[in-house]
Amino acid sequence: MKYQKGKMSEIQIAYIGGGSRGWAWTFMTDLALEPSMSGDIRLYDIDKKAAEANEIIGNKVSARKEAVGKWDYKAYDDIKTALKGADFIVLSILPGTFDEMDTDVHMPERLGIYQSVGDTAGPGGIIRALRTIPMYVEIAEAIREYAPEAWVINYTNPMSLCVKTLYHVFPKIKAFGCCHEVFGTQKVLKEIAEEKFEIENIERSEIQVNVLGINHFTWFDYASYKGIDLFPVYKEYIDQHYEEGHQEQDKNWMNSSFECVHRVKFDLFRRFGLIAAAGDRHLAEFMPGNEYLNSPETVKNWKFGLTTVDWRKEDLKKRLEKSRKLVAGEEQVELKPTGEEGIQLIKALCGLRRMVSNVNIPNTSLQIKNLPQEAVVETNAVFERDAIRPIVAGEIPEKVRELILPHVENHEYTLQAALTCDKELVVKAFLNDPIVKGKKCKEEDIRMLVDDMIAATLDFLPEGWK
């Protein structure tokens, strides 16, 4: 990297999973809109053709007159070459295919176990992790050998276990996980504040929050807008709108699979006194299975969606077609801010700004005092030149801590299961998962489910499982 007159050039970013049909375009957009940085993007993907398509798309974006950030995109044949000399590494991979995810999400339904996402918690999250962890072991080993000083940004789910694996393999790695779920809850609070105080266009970043929890099960115990405590405002809004929920101002992205009017959030606030800071689809999966996910009818009553894998498969077809059109020049990537913060975090780590954002890293500084140090937690941190300084979030209330602990335990069970190919640890994690426990399934049925789910994903598991 080279610094000159407030700008950083020759930044080297390795993008592992660089054939992404979606997230990569978000990344390209935000890079193109940032005038203070430029450099090279090294795209590596096991699907080389997909990475080559993004090479073409990325260079088309960078060549546009309105692109103030200039980057050179190139697809690489091997991870070693992509990583060597990298300043930053972005990890965004799909572990397996949507056929495997179909099993993750829908096979447990035979026992009445419903999952609204299936990539983080529940049986689906556990089995997905068995596929993901071995890949992350290899990635961490490669980073340790070829780019040990690089900053590593993870976007892959299950977020907590991906970050946990990176640190397990390479304890000195400079890795963190980014997730935008907190931003969504800040947006809800901003919209409620705008309505309450008749103010227009509050910036999401103006909603100051203290973040504590684990990824996709995060909470606020503090929320403020320019000196105004938003907790009483939020409570008043819930009291008035508990049944119908909150309709977001921008609903263009929403469909039945992603429907959310935040009624689960509202209910959790009434029960625990904190603002749950993720989408309802994620929050529901961390709670007992006889509550928000008891049945499709229950989900409908709470007004959120079960994201089917059939929807994901159809969406992939559309994204593949969009990729073709972008490569052919029949369409262009829309250059407008995406609302993600990854590029701004890179800018801060380059020393071009200082900022505070939510981040997933191990709890080694006891950011959350009453969770284990080995847990990967989500709290705020200060980002500045070549440093992330976690902010102490304090203690999480005991009743919420009790909800979080089974998931923290399952992260350890699942990591060890993946590293040792130990089916009994998978069974233990299933039986400990709140979704499963809430349905009161027989152990023999859970064991059979574990067997069948592992068998269905065997092509993406190490030899030890076979």
C-alpha cells in the first residue's frame, strides 16, 4: 500500500469466493464509490469461470466515469497466488450447494422442526458448519503461510463458527466477522424516531447503540439519538403497534420468504427488556422450537417468513442470468451506496478514518464480561490504522445470557465434531439446540435425523465421516 495526500493506492485485496453472484457486486459497488482508495482485487473461487465473470464485471465497473475508486480485478488459479502479499482478505463462500442446504433446512421438518433460515443455528446451522469448518481450516492454514499479516474479513455463515475456526487454526490471525443485521435494527429505530419526533432523514449511523450478544442473536441495552433515550420511545411504539408490527419504509427487497414486520423483536423486548438486534427470521431460530417456529401457522401469526430453499434456487437462476448480462454489457451494476460497511472498515484499517462498528471476534478482552472468553461474540469496536479495539459492552442480563449459552456451547461441540469427525458430538449439539429441545423429540429420532442429514451432505465432508 502507498499513502499520498489523503489517499491509499496499490491496496491488495484477495477475495476468496470471488465468483459470488451477489455479494461480490455489492463489494464492487462500494469500492467504486470510495475515492480515497485504489488497488488490485484478486478473485479466487473453486468455480474459476464464476471468478472470471466477476473479473470482467469488476473491470467494467471500475472503467465507468462515475467510478471514483479505481481497481484492477483479476481471477487467480490458486489460493496461494491470490493470498501472497495481500493486505486484506475477504471470505465469502457457499459451503456446498443449495441441494445440501435443502437438506439442512427441510429434512428436520419431518420431526416438526421448522427453520426460517437454516444457516446459523438449529440442525441446519450445525450441519452447514460441518461442511464449512474443514474449508476454513484450509483457508486459515493458507493465510498463516502466505499472508499472516493481512486483515481477514469474514462474511460467510455460520459467522461465529467461521471466525472461531480461523482463530483455532491460527491464533494470531487478524480476522473479524461483518454482519449487517444490527444495521437493520438501527434502521427500525431511526424510522420510529422520525415518526415520533417528526424528523426527516435521520442517518442510521446517528442511532447510537451498545451491541452485545452473538451473531444473529445480538441485543441493544442502550439506544440513543442526539441525547434522546430511545428505549421509552421504542416501548411506546410497541404498545401501540404490537399486533401489526412495523412496516419498513423501503419494502422493495421484501417477499414472502423474507417477510418481517419485527413482531418477534417486539415480543422479545416485552419479555426481556432489551432490543433484539437481528431480523425476526434469525432471532426465532435461537429460541425454543415450540415458540416462534412451532409450525408454519405460528410463523404466519408472527408475520415473518420461512425462507425456502426452492426460493433460493430460483433466485440463483436470476443471479446467474444477471451475471451473464453484466458480462455481456447488456446490464450495468447500479452504482449507489449499498449500506454495507466493509469498505469503510478497510478504509479505517488503512488509517484514512476512524470509526465504530459492530464486529464478531473472540471474547478474549471480555467485551461481554459474563460470557466465556473462547466464545465469538458480537459487540462494537473501534477501527483505526491497523487496529481493532473492542469496546467493553458490559454484562448481558442473566435471562438473556441463559438463552445465549446453549448456542455458545454448541459452537464448541460443533467445532470439535467437525475437526474429529465425531458423530456423537453432533448428536449432543442437536439435543442441546433450543429449537430441537423445544419440540421434545425422542433421542432415537434425533439420532436418525443426524445420520440422514450427514449422509445427505457426505460429498462435502472429509473422509473421516465416510
